[in-house]
Amino acid sequence: CQITACQLQALQTGREFGPGADLYNRLASDLPRLIHRVNKMSLWQEASALLHRLFNTFGNYHILQIAVAAAAIVTSSKAGVYVYTRQRRRQLMLKIQARRQKTKQGIEELREELKNIQINPDIPTWGISQLHTALQSGHVTATEVLRAYQAKALEVNERTN
């Protein structure tokens, strides 16, 4: 019983052998690399490169089968990239909307909290040395300074946004 080199390789790797099975297995093993390359090339360039590679690999194997396999791989990989890109973009948009909502809610909570507190509007205008002296002397507390700067930040945010 004589075994060809192709059949021996198929037996060693666990692949099925035969023209159709070998073509399918070789295409399937090349698929991850082809999908990676598909982003860098146009559809026509990728299809022609794949056909050229297949012709070099299989010789004059049934041209129609090779063309159909190449077209299927290129089209499905392009479609996969398109679907993945759209899905990823949608996920990012949902994430951005959630962050905006969370920020808006935090600003509203801060605004409600600051309504009930009397704030000294002069504190944000003080220089660092005057602020340091007022804090050390006990004239103002750190919480009062924080609330005054938060109120000023809300005011600036409303003017800007």
C-alpha cells in the first residue's frame, strides 16, 4: 500500500485526506491570518491575493471551487469585521451615555446638597496664603473651603456647559 506525502501529512496531523478535505482544512487553518490581513487590504486586493495563493498551493485544482472558497472567506471575514465594529461602537456609545448620566446625577446631588448649606462666596477669591492663614486660625474649616470651591465649580460648569 503506497501512501502519498499529502496523505502521510494528513494522517500525522489528524486531518482528513482527499482533494476536497485537504482544500477545506488548508483554508480553515489559514482563516485567522486571513481575517487579520483583511483589515489592511481592500476586498479586491484580498480576493486576488487569496486566489493567487490558492493557485500556487493547489495548482490547477478546480478553479471554480477555489474562487468560491476564496470569495466566501473574504466576504465572511469582511462581514465579520463590519459586525464586530458596529457592535463595539454601540457598546462604547452605551458606556459613554451611562457615564454622562452618572455625571449628571452626581452634579444634581451636589447641587441639592449645596442648596441647604450657607457658603461664603469670598473663599474662592482668597489667595493661597490668606486661605492657609484662615484655616490655621480656625476662621474657616476645611469643609467650608471644600463646599465653597464645589459651588464655584458648579457655577463655572453651568456657564461652560
